[in-house]
Amino acid sequence: MISQLSWKIGGQQGEGVESTDRIFSTALNRLGYYLYGYRHFSSRIKGGHTNNKIRISTQPIRAISDDLDILVAFDQESIDLNAPELRPGGVVVADAKFKPVLPEGSDARLFAVPITAIAEELGTSLMKNMVASGASWALLGLPIEVFNQAVEEEFGRKGPAIVEKNVEAVKRGAEFVLEQAGGPLEEFALEPADGKQKMFMIGNEAIGLGTVAAGCRLMSAYPITPASEIMEYLIKKLPKLGGTVVQTEDEIAAVTMAIGANYAGVRTMTASAGPGLSLMMEAIGLAGMTEQPLVIVDTQRGGPSTGLPTKQEQSDLNAMVYGTHGEIPKVVIAPASIEDCFYDTIEAFNIAEEYQVPVIIMTDLQLSLGKQSCEKLDYDRIEIRRGKLQRELPELEPNVLFKRYELTEDGVSPRSIPGDKGGLHHVTGVEHDETGRPSENALNRKQMMDKRLGKLNNLLIPEAIRVDVPHEKPEVLIIGMGSTGGTIDEARVRLEQGGMRTGHIQVRQIHPFPTESLKPYLDAAETVIVLENNATAQLASQIKLHCGFADKIRNLLKYDGNPFLPSEVYEASKEMSKVGHI
Amino acid sequence: MATFKEFRNNVKPNWCPGCGDFSIQAAIQRAAANVGLEPEQLAVISGIGCSGRISGYINAYGLHGIHGRALPIAQGVKLANRELTVIASGGDGDGFAIGMGHTVHAIRRNVNVTYIVMDNQIYGLTKGQTSPRSAEGFKTKSTPEGSIESVLSPLEIALSAGATFIAQSFSSDLKQLTALIEAGIKHEGFSLINVFSPCVTFNKVNTYDWFKENIVNLDGEAGEGYDSSNRLAAMTKVMETNGLVTGLIYQDTKRRSYENLISGFQEQGLANQDIKLSREEFEKLAADFV
Ligand SMILES: Cc1ncc(C[n+]2csc(CCOP(=O)(O)OP(=O)(O)O)c2C)c(N)n1
Ligand code: SF4
Ligand SMILES: [Mg+2]
């Protein structure tokens, strides 16, 4: 029996690849397996090759695999493109309709199943995906009832007749392939899972759920890949809680509407990707200057400009850290797992209100869209902290305003909101005094700048860096951010097996940079590899700028649109560790 | 109940003496008192320009934001707390150049915000460049040989974008302006009030006298028999008068405001509602993912 396996389905976009993947993985999740999904798609809606890959394991996994065990192909292109990934002895389940052939030299086993023919016999070629998934499920020898249950959930809304037809399609696909194969494939028999209930979701959904849990009741946003799922999730949920989502005319409206709503006392967020973030820059400065809480999600994708809109990249770091003219306090947090997406989102709202600053949640396409298993999210860890927001205020003397920008020890001033009587004050993006009135006085200017910029001096979020450094003096310390953590861990297992002392840190607080937390680990390591999906080593630059150690730092960069594979990290680490100090 | 004096503060506006914006400030203060508001119930959200300073000159909650974005900020405030009265305000450049996209979409969205444009047909704060409201041939620092772009008609645009309340006034006509602002505040939905507000320093063409000579006032004889609920008649009137008509141009009292069309949106302001999820609510949401 095996403990893990990789399954992939490929076809033309719009051909049912998504729904097949969804039903297949829902059923696996029910059985208690850990799953990690990867979507390869192009920005076309119909047509164009697309594939979804799922890694299935009895142990927690957080990375895509180097190779592939089972490929389900709806067309020859899917075989040609993906067969090279198959490990020796891998299996291809393909539609007999297109007379599938394996590439020359491939030792994979091909099962040509009359996928389209069976579906058409049952009434519609739309059921192709059910035939195909039934066939591959059967090869794994997993219980069919669980699969049928998932089918029922997917099609239940359409009535029992449709469910029945789809169940029949699954059955026919299974029967056909089992006859060809002579029963389930023994080498693919998975050990039973732990049966523990897990959640299964994409990062954007975890952010959406975190947003709701944080008490956010308004969202203003403009659609963009790969952020739109956050908006789509919230429009389903917020109205039930009294709130709403506004699809604005552009991202400038989205962010300024969010600023207005936060000013008026409602936790409000917006979410976008690089192009939208660029449009928001001036407004982020307004939030910083006027000390309004604000939460923005940037789901990074390939840039610059329209770049690679459906591909993985981590190249907006500089824009998030440095973006907007002038100097403001700002926080950038990078969740490194699905669970982080949920808890960090709640924390982002808390920090935004406690420090009265814009907070950017940085994800990347793989974290935002990769569907994966997630430990059950804990209600008891939801905490709402609103900082110095004051609702009960004494009445003001005539012609006296509330000191919304009072100079205080920690730089954070008491905050009142419109509607509350004792809190009347003015807000302006022009430099202002303690009551918010414009002021060009030089001393006031300096005091206000120092107040704003000093607010974050001591900010350190829980696990600002996530550390897994078991050796006192690691030969190699690999540092990453966002979705790359699982890949790094898998590479490390192999490096350690080869006798190398390794460590791993995932940086979660990007700005202000957690300099003192990181320094001792940099000091102790022989070689530091900073791994990131961009071309200019933006994270490494932050590390060098704040912590030094430039002589030990090596850049492991990938910016071809695809996530790192464990094997790439393994090979590169071996290579880079040899060089030692430059 | 607050009087208009309670909407005054002790800040001396930095507008040039004679600037049309002074009267608009006074009209807002009077209208706010007339509709029975207290200062803390009013939020004035303004853009950037000479006009944009207005939020700092009214004793109420006020936010002076960034150039062209008063409207989305104001809509955010209103959606966050619909118990507030929200006025957005700014110049013709703010609303019809850099912020034009927001203006059209705020009109379509129909959130209950009153938008007062202080229209001086020029950029005042940046010292006299052309505006979308400048007439063809208008000479400014940026159009030394006269503007060669056509003038924009905000009333026609508002009518075609589906506005539910359109009015225009002249800053010298404090009585009409105050009444229109009151009506705008009371209107359910978005109200656009464009106000001719002469810039005495940089616009030597569209002066007080020029407006007095050219304006067609619907509150006078010219308005006899005029039906402000007739969109076609409104369009005709605006075109006939070359956009120089004042008074209530158009009002649709049937269309509901955005807030009233959102399903489940309550009368109580969101800002005053409890935000913590109960355990049951959370577990129900989490169950989507198992
Ligand atoms: C993004 C941006 N671009 C340019 C400016 C400079 N600017 C400030 S006000 C203004 C135009 C002012 O004209 P208008 O909106 O008509 O207001 P007025 O001063 O006439 O009342 C410009 C271009 C700015 N503040 N922000
Ligand atoms: S420059 Fe013109 S618009 Fe600005 S304050 Fe002076 S008169 Fe008014
Ligand atoms: Mg102007």
C-alpha cells in the first residue's frame, strides 16, 4: 500500500475539468485524505489546455509533487503535454474517441475508455467528466458510495433524475476500466486515511471566511484574477449578516469606498491583484496620512502590466512595501498556509484598527487558488480588537474639536466615528494638527510625521517568521514566503536524507521587517538560500537591507509562471551549499 | 435642534474674497439646520481643489480626501452608516475630469448621497487651467490659444446615466440653493446639484454678471408649466438653454435608493451593529468546506 499519490485531469478549458476535479477531491476529503491541488489554466474561458492536479496523502502535504501517477486525458494534447510528468509505471486514462497514443518511449499504461461514447449513450456528452472520474476512482479501489455521495451533492439541486444519470455514468466508467485492468490497480492502493475531519478549501475562501469572522461587513472590489473568489464568497455571505459587497467601477473607487466605510466605523476590505494595487496607491497614502484602518488583499500573479494573469508569481513585494508617495506607516503580512489565510486575515483587521493603518495581506496565485486540506478552523481563536475606538464620549465645548490625532506615547490616538456626538473632528490628507485641521507649522509637521511613522516600531505579529531550524548551525537555511513553504519542506527531507543540516524559515511579516527575529538564524547558518517567485530577489533585498549577511545569501528565483517543484529546490540547494561564502 | 450657526466653525476659509464658494458653504449650513440635523449627524466629504476645502469649514464630521474621489469615499460612509446624512462636494475638475468615472457610476448606483459640485469652469487651486466645463475657445494658462475641446454637459450626462435627482443653481441665489440642497438631502437616492460658483481670480469670462445675464431660472417665469418628473422635457430644457438653466431639473421619486435595494440591509447603520459571529454562525459557515 502507498501513502501518497498524484492525480491529474487535463482537457480543453470549459470541458468539465474543474467539476471533475471538484467531485473527485470532495470524495477524497470525505475519506479523510490530505489533499493539495494545483490549477493550471490560461486566461481564456473556453478552449486552451487546462489541467488540475491533486496530490493525495495520508500525511499533511503542502506542495505539488514532481511527478504524476495517474493522468486522465480528454484529448491528445493533454497526453502530449503531461505524459512526461508521469512516473515509471504511471497510468493514463483517456477517451477512446480520439484514439489516444502515448508519446514515444513512454512506459505508462494506457486505458482507452469510451468516455464520450458512454456519456452520449446516457444522454449527453456533458457527463464525460463523470465517466472519466468514475474510471479513475475505480482504479484506485476506493469505496464507490463515497464518490456517489459527492456526485449527489454536486447535482442534487438539479433533481434526482440528473443525480441518477451521473451515478450511472460513474458506474459505467468504473465497470469498463475495471474489466480492462482486471480489477483495481494494486500498486495504487492507498493506505486508509486517518478519517479525521478536515476542511478543504482555497486560500481565497479561507480569506473570505476570515473576513467574515473578523466582523468585516462591507467589501468594495473590482473583479480580477486571482482575487475574484474573495468577492464572490463574500457576496454569498455578507448579505445574510446585514452587510454587502459593492462591485465598483474600478479599484480606485474600491479602495476609497473602503476608506470611507472604515472612517465611518465599519470593518471594510478590498481585494485585488497587481494591476489593481497599482491603481490604489494614492489612496493607500490617504489612509496612512489620515490614520484610517484599511485591509487590502493582494493576490499576486505574474506581472508586470497584464503579465501572466493566471500564473504564479511573488513580484509585488516592493510595490506593497514601498508603494504610495511620501512616507506612511503600513503593514504587509504574508500568510504561508491555508490556516494562515484565515487567522492572519482576522489579525489584519485587528492590526488595522489597533494601529489605525493600512494593512496589506499578501498572497500569491498558488496560495489563493490551490485547493488544499486545512486543519479545522477554531472559533475560539477568533478575537476582535478594535484598539482605541471610542463610542461613548463626553460632550465637547463649543468650538472645540475631538483630538482625533492627539500626540500620545505610542503614537496611536483615540478614534471616534461620524454619528457620535462628542467625537466631532476633521480629517484631511493635508498635514494637520491634533484635531485634524490643516497645518503647515514645521514643528507640528515633524511631530505628526514621527507620531505616524513611530506607531509600528514594536509591531511583531504572532509568528512573524515561522521557524523550523532543528540544527544549531545549519549548512543551509532556506527562506521563503507565501505558498512556497511546503515545497521547501519536501526538498529539505531529501537534503537531510543526504546528510545535510538544513533549516527553513517562512517570513510572514514582510513589513515592518522582523529584523531582530531573523538575524540570529542568519548568523548561525553557513549558507542562506532565499527562494522567491520573482526575477529581482525582492525578499532577499529586504533581508540584506535590514539584516545584512549579504555574503551568505544566495537567490533561488523562478519567474516562468510556475511554482517551484521540490526537486528543483533540492537540486539548487545542493548546488548552492557547495559554494560556501563568496 | 441645531441652528445654522451651530454648523459654523471658527476656521477662516482661505478662499479669495468674493469667491462663489462662500455662499455654497452658507447654503449647506442653512439646509442642514433646516432639515433638522445635528452636527454629528452630518458628514461632508470633499475632494481636492479650492472647493474641496469646504469640509473643513463646516462644523460637522468632515473628510477632505484625494482629488476626484469624494464620491466613492462618501458612498462608503453612507453604506457604513446609513443613519448619517452624507454630502459629497468638490470642484468641476474634481467631479467631471479626474473623478468623472465615479460621478457616472455614483449616479447609476443611486446611494443616498447629496453631491454638490462647485462649478467655476476652471481649475482654481492650480491657478487657472482649463476644465471640462470651460467653453470652447476659453483661454487659460493651459489653453493659451483657447480650448479646442468641447464643453461637457454634466446635466445631460446625469440624465442619460439615470440620475434620480438633478438640480442646478447659482451661488448668488442663496434661497434657491438652500432649498435645492434641502430637497437633495430629503431625496431617496443620489442627488446631483451643480452650482455655478464664480472664480473671481482666474475666470474673467464666467463672472457673476455673466451668469445673471445668461441663466434661465425655473423658479421664475421660465419654469411655468415645467414638469420636473419628465425626463425628456428635462433633456430638452437643458439643451435649449445650453445648460444654463437653474432650479430642480429632474426628479424620479419612484426608484429606490441602493441601500433600500440591497437584500437584508437594515435601517440601523452597520457601524452600530454587533460584528462578532456566534459559534453557531461560524460552524455553519465552516461546514461549507468539509
Ligand atoms: C492626483 C492629483 N492630480 C493633480 C492634483 C492637482 N490638483 C489639485 S486641485 C486640481 C484641480 C482643481 O480644479 P477643480 O476641481 O475645478 O477645483 P477648484 O479649485 O476649481 O475649486 C488639481 C489638478 C492633485 N491634487 N492630485
Ligand atoms: S482661486 Fe478662484 S475658486 Fe479659488 S478661492 Fe480664489 S476665487 Fe475661489
Ligand atoms: Mg473648478
